[in-house]
Amino acid sequence: MNDESGFSPDLLAGGYYVTPQRFAQLVGLKDRPAIVQGWIDEGAIPTRRLGGQVLVDLGALLLMTQPDQA
């Protein structure tokens, strides 16, 4: 059976995290992970520490890019 609806998570609901390496792949910087690490070190990318590992918080990142809904 082929389900065409697929998996479509609501990233704005939060709880979606990726490793810095995976984030680098997603943004086209697979060969330059030091750039992503620099963004993390500067605080430009929201992260969470889970189980001793730093992960990029995709939900928080999307919220940062949303226009103010005042």
C-alpha cells in the first residue's frame, strides 16, 4: 500500500531536533560543518542539550523566522 499523504510533522509545535552534522546537510553545508558549529557557538541557531549532545532545535529556528503576528 502506498500512502501518498506521507509524514508531515508540525515543526512549529516543537520537539524536532537534528544533530549539527545533519543540519549542515540540510542547509547545503555538508562539507563545511565548521560554519554550522560557528553559528551554534555564536547563538545564531537555537540548540538544546539532550543526553549530553547538542542538537539544533528546528521548531525554535522556524519560530525565529516567522514574521511578528502583532
